[in-house]
Amino acid sequence: MNAPHAQCQINWLPEYSNISKECFGKVKNSNLLQDLSYRVVCEGGPLKSARTALILMNGHEAGYVQILEMHLIGGLLHFVSLDRGPLWFNGFGTPKHFAAFCTALRGEYPQRLGRFMRFIPEIEDSSTIEKILTAHGFRKKSPGYQTIWIDLTQSSQDLRARLKGNWRGHLHQAENAGLEVQWDTKGLYLDWLLGGYASDKAAKGYSGPSVPFMHKLAAHYNEEGGLLIGRALDRGRPLAGILILCHGQSATYQIGWNSARGREKCAHNILLWQSLLYLKDKGFCSFDLGGVNDETAKGVKKFKQGLGGRGVTLAGLYR
């Protein structure tokens, strides 16, 4: 809905209410950081709290946002984090709507001594968006987060056709090798996967979530029914695994592990391809393949691009 003069209202919702879950569930491309379940894990004590709100645009329900706050010294110090939001319902999310939201956000959190705000907007980077943020007193501090989205509302035939040629060839290789994919929604393979992930992370020295945090996060999503672990097996022997977290209409690839034999057999190709089909069959609309970059993980980015999704670069970190 494109009104000539968009007027935005941030309508705060009761703490941990079902309304919050309903609003979040209306978003086609929801992300992990805006999920209440993720924030429950990250709050870390009574000083931090998550606030959720329904966004109204000219009186119409337009979107959802979750904000994390921390108060210190009786409120003199106030830390505010809005990571990968706001999220928009169908028909909303234009630069005009985003500008109206920024105005409402500044109305809720005026600039003052002792207040520190971190804002990572869930909107694609552009000169227009940067001008809007600058006009509202935000300054860019780091480049935009990159990820790749897969639209699961496509047919399985279209999903297969969008695979890059080389990627599709490796998938054929895995299928012809007779690899089996095994799914776990109860956390039965969690310790196995985290063990492989920890060893691989230590050996290669790449950055990524810590094992204790991943265990805590996965355990919480398991309780919420949003944990999905896939294993690729060769004659009953597990070669590789992935961990996916499900939230609203979307899911996010979180971590993976591959053995030398798994790489030889293209195990991750069949795991990710089968994950698209699995999530599609369960009614999910979109799949966030997780962060990619050109500096430290070019190979990972190229591999994820092989699935033929839409690459996006968000506006970046502002303060």
C-alpha cells in the first residue's frame, strides 16, 4: 500500500504474547534474529529484554519488529538493538514505508546522552536507504550483511532448473552414489553434528557460532519444534550434516559439517537440495542460506550461489 504520506505507528505488544507469534508468522521472508525464540536465548538475564510491536501504516497492519533493550545505572545508560528488522507484510516495505518507520522509531527512542542504538535494517542497501537513515541521525558503521534467499513457493521442477550447472552435476554425482539423507526433528543427532562442527572449526580456524551457544540455541528450538538436522549417509555411515532452524514461514541454514569422504561424495549438495524439498513439503515459503562474504569465505559463497537463489546485501550496521 503506497499512501502519498505514509504515517507509521509502532504498536507495542504484550510481552511474549501469542499476537507476537501471529504477526511474525505473517512475514514471508522472516529471519532468525527477529524470531522471539532466538531472542529468548540471547537475552541473558534480567537486564536485557525483548520488545515486539505491530507496525501500523496509515492505520493498516504493515509489519512486525522486535527490539532488544538493556538498561543500566537506573536507566541512565540505555542500549537498544534492532537487528534485521523491521519485517514487512505483503504490500509494504517500500523506501517510503521505511522512512516513515524510521521517523516512528526516533519518536520512540529519541537521541539523548546515554542512549546507544544499533540498527541493522532488513532492507537492501541503496543510496536512497542510506540517505533516509542519515536524515534520521543514523551513521553507517559497517558494510551490509550478505545472504542468499531461496523462494520455496516455486515448483520442485523450477527449483531444480535454477541450480547452477556445475552444482547440479555434483548433485547428480551424490544421487548416483546412492547417498541417503536422514532427517532428525528431535535433536537426536545434535551432539554428533556439534562434535564434527567443533573439530572442523578448530582445524580450519574459521569464525562461527561457539559450540556452547549453538547447543543452547538448538536445544531451545528443539523444544519449540523448530529444529531440523540432516545427515548424509553412505551405506549407513554418516558423512556430513547440516543444522537448520525454522521460524514462522521461513527457515535458516545455521551450521554444517562435512568429512573428507563427504566432500568426495558431494554430500552437502544432496543435503541442501533435499532440505529445499523437505522444507517446501512442510509448507515453508523461504529459506535463508545464511551469511556469505567475499573476504574470508569465497568458496562458501560460491557454493551457496549454486542453488540459484536471490543474493541480497542489506543496508549495513548503523548507530
